[in-house]
Amino acid sequence: MKIKAIETFILSDKLQNSFFFSQWVYDERKICVVKITTDTGLTGWGEGYGPAEVIKAGIKMLKPLLIGKDPVSQETLWFEMYRKTLDFARRGILTAAISAIDVALWDIKGKAMNLPVSVLMGGQHRKRVMPYATGLYFSESANLSEKLALEAQEYVAQGFKAIKMKVGFTIKEDVKFVKAVRVAIGDDVQLMVDANHAYSLREATELCKLLEPYNIGWFEEPISPEFYNQYCELRSKSSIPIAGGECEYLRYGFHHLLKNNCVDILQVDICGAGGLTEAKRIAGLASTFGIEIIPHVWGTGIAFHAALHFIANLEPIPGRLFPPDFFIEYDRTENGIRESLTCPAIKMKNGFIDIPQLPGLGIEINEEALYRYSEKVLT
Ligand code: CA
């Protein structure tokens, strides 16, 4: 079997209601999706996390390394792509281009061997995962506390047992919003906070202390991903677990987070950090430090399904007779592409999502949605 064609699609969706977080405003969703076709007619799908046009250019640059090659040998192809980009992009967007291609190759490999990706990766430690709702962004509102509280209650009504909200506004406002959400959802639902690296070490330390009464599951990206030592210092001072890693790339980048004792929870983005091939290596590395992984997931059903398979295959640290539920991040902000690009639709039952058992990633692409959102870029 040989790779015959590699096509990229930039999908975009203008949002009905823009929202913002500590760094910038979202008024559209845009994503680069890749389709790889073999000479036997199999297709695999992947996507890259980050600026879509740059990822598209990266995939175009990598394409000559792949055409005519056997897609099943995805590790050797990964290495060739890595070698090609090493001098220019050890931590960045070309890694997302590699990731998109790698996920598509795993999809093809699964379909070729008639096995789900998670089984190909070595097996399924679990058959279901617990989604946590990512939402509760900032928006223009006369009473944002009340709006956030209502949104949080909606997630609980939908069956979510855990919710992640944004912080990074001002420390005072953050505490006010967290309190409003905690009161609204009660004590039985887990609540996490994410600052998207808005704060200095001093500010993050202060916020940790002020959030202690609200039983926070983890504090995500409290400070800039550049400051490994500060993460370590914050972690030693905070009673709230510290999470990070969505801005980190490759096993080499994650090694910095691990060896510097930066985080309690490592958040690998499979579609950014190097694909499923590299994410599995990062999981192996994290296991040697006894650090758990809860991947960062943002984008379409392709990224979500790649994460489902990865999490199914994650080794529990430590093992025990009655293991805990494993989380998957489930973005609930407005995104028409995520809702319509892949089928079957993502379904939550009693607060859990089943690991797909179909070959490859276990999804079909809705071609009508693919072209509908692609067309919007052209107009
Ligand atoms: Ca985040």
C-alpha cells in the first residue's frame, strides 16, 4: 500500500456569539484538516492544532516525503518529517503539521488492519472515559457571574460530572466568578480553572490561595509556559494541583516540564505536540515520573476521536483493582464544524463517552459539512 494523495482543507465558521478569554477574542473557528488517500482507496483524516493556514503550508512542505511511501510504517515517516523540520521548528507549528499527518496515518493503519487505533496502540485499558465540559468563557454581559452560573448549571443538567472555567480576568473578578459557579453547581461536580498563562508567579500564587475554599480540581496554565522554574515554585506552594502542557511540543519539550517538576497533570495536545506516535512516547516518559496525562483537546471530532483512542490506551499510574475514571476534555463552546464534520455524533451516556470500536479513528467525514465550511473560506 502506498500514499497516493494528501489534501488539506481549511474549515472556518463565523461564530454567532463571540467570546473571549485571558488572551484574545474568538469570533470564528478555523481549522486545517488533512485527508490522506492510498493507492488501495483507503482514506485517513487528521487535523492540526493552531493557525490553519500555517499548518496547511507545513503539510504542503512535508508532502514530498510521504507520497509513494507505505502509510503503515508511520513511525519511520514520522522520523523523516521530524528530521526535515528539526532545524527550524523544534517547538511549534510545523510539529502540528506532522501531528495532523500522523493522526491520518494511524486512521489509515487502523482501517487497513480492521482494528481501532487504540487497539493498534497496544490495547484498551478502559472502554469509556469521563468528559469534562470546557466552557465558561468570558463574554459581554451585564451580569457575567449569573450568566456563568447558568451555563454551568446547563452542563450539570446535560450530565457532566466535571466542568472547567476560565480565569485570568482580574484576580478579584476570578474569585467572584469561581464562587458563583461553585455555588451554582454544588459540591458534587468537579470544577477546574484555566488562566491560559495570564498571570505572574506572584499573582498565580495569590489566586491559588484565594481559590482554596472552592475545591478546585486543577489550575491550568497559571503562568507562562516559558517559566519552568516558576511552575515548579508555584506547585510547591499551591494546594491546588497544577496542570499545563498545551503549549509544549515533542517528548523533548515535555521532558522539560517533567524534569523541572512543573505540573501534577500533563496536558498533551495530540494534534499539536507530534501526533499519536509522539503522544504515546510522551505518555511513556510521563509514566517514569509518575505524572498523569489528561490531553488538551480543541478542534473537530477528528481531534476528539484521536484523544479517545489515546486515553483508552493510557496506562493507569498507579494501577489498582478499582481504577479511577479517566477524563477527556470536551469543548462545549460554539463550533459548528465540531458538531457536523464527523459521524457518528459524539454521545454522552450517564456522564461517560464510549471508546470507539470501529476500525481506525472510528469516524466518517461528512463531506457535505467539509465542503460547506471549506467554501466559506473562498467567499
Ligand atoms: Ca487550556
